[in-house]
Amino acid sequence: MKFKGALLLVGCDKPNDTQLVMETGRELQRTIDTSPMRSTCENIARGREWLSRNTVRKLEAKGCEQVFRSSTETNFIETTIFRRTMTMVYGSIQGKSFTGTELTRRFIFSPDEKVLLIEPMTEVDKNRFEGHKTLQQLQDDFNRQQQYCQ
């Protein structure tokens, strides 16, 4: 028997919680791994696990102690999905920086808009955002976005 046309599955147009978390993970991976600061820090660290004191100083001078080393070494701490007028995924991630310190950051992801915001903590985070805002303005913007996650 041959069918022509498309099959429409009712109710399948909205992703379930597992699909939303997986999509969030992919966006976080893309955001962390394509960060311009990550490539700058990687050029200094050169993939080494053990870093000399001089290399650590160079990394710190560039702000690399606040840059996630790898998305594959970064884990979700918590994730909450809010469904209002728009679906929002809010949570926290934890991972290692280029200098070996433990980083914890909050994030907000809008699957409808395909926009992910990772909480800006230092000046090096500013290059992920457009415009010429100060770090405090970027942090205030991030905190305002949380209204969708309450």
C-alpha cells in the first residue's frame, strides 16, 4: 500500500522534558565550544592537563580562570522547565576552567527562539554578547530574563 502526502502526529509538535534538556545540552555545548575566549585560552594551554606556574599566570592574565575548558567536562547541576507563554529552560552547569578551578554558572535557554544565555561573570564573558554594555548591565539583563523562570 502506498501513501502520498505527510503524516501528521497530533501533539508531537511540542517536545517533552527529555527532548528539551537534550536540546539545551546541545546549545550549551555549541556555546561553550565556540566561545572566542575558549580558543584564546586553548592556544595558551595547548591541550596540556598539567600546567606550569608560568602558563597558569598567562591564562589568568587573559581571564581564562572564568572560561569553561570543555563542554564534555561540564555537567548540569539542575534544570527546570517553565511553560508559560514561552517555554524556558533554566538551570545551572558546573565544570572546570582552563586553570583547573571549578566553575558554576546559571543559564537560560529559550527553545522557541533558539537563544541561550549563560550568566556573565567577568569581562571575558562580554564578547559573547552584542553591543557595548558594561558587565553590570549584562548581569542585570540576565537577571531580568529570570522573570520567565518563576
